[in-house]
Amino acid sequence: MPGFTIEEVVAATQGIIRRVKDNQFKGVITDTRKIQKDALFIALQGEKFDGHDFLGSAIVNGASGVIISKNYSKSELENLDATIIEVEDTLVAYQSLAKAHRKRFSIPVIAITGSNGKTTTKDLTAAILSSKFNVLKTQANFNNEIGLPLTLLQMDRVHDVAVVEMGMRGFNQIRQLANVALPTIGIVTNVGETHMELLGSMENIALAKAELVEEMDTGGFVILNGDNSYVKQMKNKVKGDFILFGCGDDCKLNATKIETNNACTKFSCDYRGKVEEFTLPMVGRHNVYNALAAIAVAEYLNLTADEVRCGLFNFTASGMRLAVMQVKNYTVINDAYNASPMSMMAAIDTLKEVAKDRSVAVLGDMLELGDISEQSHKKVGQKLVQAGVNIVVAVGEMSKWIVEEAQKGAIVAIHCKSHNEAGVALRKLLKAKDTILFKGSRGMQMEKVIDLL
């Protein structure tokens, strides 16, 4: 954990010292359950929590200093036996300390954003780079204004490179995160309908994602999806070097000969002036895009093709992201972590690639789509018909539109009100050797239906 002197804390946060007990702190903590001796506790505030309620607990558990908001009741300060630093905004102070710590290191920092594929691209990039470097990466999907500083504050002398994920729910959020992480390499995976309810249009989503590109300086390297028109246009905002990846002719890093076999995907691309074949230990043509972005980083950082292959071999995807498994006599594709129109279409294509016999789609609502929700769910139903999926079982209020469109194509399609109802329907419909896709927005928890099999 990083150490800070009281002078360094004040300089980074513009805080005011209210009491001095200790002059040095070991680690910055926001969760009292993870307090270490002599740590600096920051009282973050949110809609449903207030870290100031846990100041006493933090000190009892070993914190030697606390950062509090200027709005905190001053009458309580006498009861706090620790160094006390007062700031305008404790979240901004947390981010400022993370930025100050990040500036202690000159290692490459890779930042990844996009509507879909952020976590998989982050995990692929970290896996490949780990074949040569000691890598720090965002854990799980801690990619917001609290999660990013948490990752940066774990940076240590043993790390050669850091890979961080950046999510957003509105304008200026990516810009704020980039200003904290100060990335040297930036990746934009794609722009899709995710967060349409909040931003209102694809153009606005693209503007929000492009903030990462805008914040990169002339010495940075930007990696863009050349097959996504919104992302491709971001090349006009790049101040330094960039590369386009994809399957199109305009992409310098271009994937060809894509084949899905069992639980793997093979493809070729020009790597360091030679055509190389790589094997991705997961299914889905769209994951080739995620791999290409990671390979672009590897090429920029001078890894050999064999080091890339070694990293891909050791790659393990985060949970519920196109995980292929056997359940009884069925092949199950668990992609239930989340869903958007873009990822839903890709998952249906993957289902058809993997299925050797009948294909079954068990789908839940796609959330946060606002005015385009009905249209988007209907397009999923049309995609199911076009792809030739045999059976559809849908759960949720909005998924009724999926079923309506699927039934027009003579697919066996059933709309269910609950996970249990879907489980009952599946037990009646399934046959041995069926391949079943489970997917829906995180709030739908479609993985629960797998347990009912």
C-alpha cells in the first residue's frame, strides 16, 4: 500500500489540517473492513452511505489519520483520536491522492473504454502482457470514480505496466477518470446503445467515449476499432499516434481466417511485419475484436508473437462472459453478465457458431435503453429468426417484444414472467445435445435459470 506524509496529503488534496497525531500514513482506505494499521481513512459519501458514520470504527481498527468533509459536524472532532484533514469533497480528495501516487511511476498505463467488451479486453490485455511484464489491472469491473483510484493506489515498484478499465454513465466522467489515471495508451472498443436512456443518442455516447482520446497527449498511443464508424471517427481527435483494428480493409491490424472450433477461436493478423496465427481460448467473433485491441498493445510494447500466444493460452475470462460448459447433456453458453443490443446480436451469432445440433436462446430484458427499448428488443427477435435459432425462452417485461418477433418466424418462442417459469418451460422443451445461450442485463440475473436445469 502506498505511503503518504501529511505534507503530501495536504499538497494533493488542498486540505486543511485540523489535528495532528501522526505525520505519515501507510495506505489509503475507504472501507473500514479493510483498515490496516496506520492507514489514512477517507470518509466517502454517497446516496446510501456516509463514511463519516464510520470514522470511530476506522480509528479503532488502526487508522492513524482521517480525511473528512468540511460539512462534517465539527462537534464530533474532539472524539477522534487521529490526524484530521478537512477537504471540500472527500471523493475528489481520494482521486487526487490516487493521481499523486500514479505520478510517482513512469510505467505504461493502458486505459480501456467502450460500450461493450471493456472487461474482456482488459483481461486479454493483462493476460498477454503478463507473459513478459508484472501487470497491475482493474479487478472485476471496478471501473468508476471509486474503483479506478482503488486500482491506481495499488501500484507498486514491482509493477511494469497497469491496465485500467473506464466506465461511464454520462458526459465528463471518462474525462475525469483519464485525468486521474493519466494513461499513456488508450483503447476504445466500440460505441453501442448502452446507456442510451441516459445520453439519448449514439452521437452523444460517442462523444462521451471520445473523452479518453481527447485527454491523451501527443506522446500517447490510441487504439481504435476501425470497423465501428463512431470509433473510427475518433482518429480525427488523436494528438499522437494511433492504430485501427478490425476486420475491414482500412484497419492496419486486420483479422482474417476467423474460425470457431469447440471453445476456441482462431484467427490470423499481420503482427510485426509477419502474418501470425493466434488462438483465443473463448468463442465469439466479437471477441476477436477484443483480442486485436490487446494485441495492438503488445505490438506497441514490443512483445514477440510467441509471448502473445503464451498470454492468450493463459487467459481466463471473467465470470459469465460467453463461458462454455456442459450441464447434464446440454452445452451451455453462460453470457449472463450483462446485455446490450450490440452484445445480444453477437451472442446469438456465437450460439449458432457453437451449436452442433439445436440452438436455444434464454434471454432477459435489456435495460437502460430508454425510448429505443421496444425497437431494440424487436430487432433481437428478428435476429433470432434470421440466425435460425430453434427455441426462444424469454424472461421480463420487455422481452415480450423478442417473443412477438420470434413467433412471426415460426420459432418456438415462450414468454415467461419469472426464472422459475422459464426453468419449467425449458425442462419440457430441451433435448440432449441442445446448445443453450443464457443472456440478459445484469439486473435480470439470467444465470439463475441455469441452476434450475
